[in-house]
Amino acid sequence: MIEKIEYINEVFKTDITVKSRKREKVIGRFCLYYHLKTTTELSLNEIGKVFRQDHSSVLYGVEKIKNILSNPLDLFHKKCDSVLKVLGCKMPTIDETKDIKIKNLENELFKLRAEMERIQSNRQPIPLLEKINKLPEEVKENILSRMEIIIKMESIKVMKYRE
């Protein structure tokens, strides 16, 4: 275990055993959570006890690593990928990666729809809505139609990933 921590420290150029919220340290710890979860029979609670964390923190870390691995544009993708391969972790399959991307797109779509509903229902005054309402009518309609197009495009992306 100590060798693995030293290797992660070397790759992330930090000490992941120090209690800190710096992203490099946090992602390094998450890599270790992921490694322990995929290569051992330890439960989330047992992994959490080792790091003085609760099971939900460990679960969050494992899910975060899956998200990083499914997004090649993430700043930590290369580091996490190389660390986990060297540690001999079970890497997410293509289907698991697709599921993660679908879940992320559905979350974004949900947020966009909620925002559109707030704007259209006018239930809560929103600073952006107030600014839009002050614009000329054709500009206001243009902005709202563009927002609807964005929501439709996100819906199409979600449907394509499901296929």
C-alpha cells in the first residue's frame, strides 16, 4: 500500500496523505479509493475507515474518477489513466463510460429545462430575465428561441447516446 501511495504522490507531485482540499491531492486520493474498490473486496465503509472518511466520500471519489476517465478532455484524465493502469485497476468499459456520459448529459438537460421553466413561468425574478425583458421584443424572442434550441440539441445528444 505504501508503494502505491508513493507512486501516486510521484505522479501527482504532491502528498495525498496530507489532509487538504487541493485538487491534485483530492484526485490522487480518489485514484486510491478507485483502486481499492476495483481490486479488493473492501466495502466503501472499510475503505473510508482507512482514510478517516465516510462511505459517501469514498463513493463520490470513485464516481469522480469514473467521470474523469470517461472524459479525455479532463485535465487529470492522463494522470488518472496512467496511475490506475500501473496499479492494475479494472478500467471502466465502453458501456460504463457511455452510461456516465448519458447521466451527465441528462443532468445538464434537467438543469436547462428547469432554467427554461423558471424563465417562462416568471415565478421568480431572475436578474438575467430582467435584462432580457428590457431588450427589444425581437431580440428577446431570439434569445428565448436559442435557449429552446440548446435544450432540443441536448435532448438529441441524450437520445443518440442511448442508441
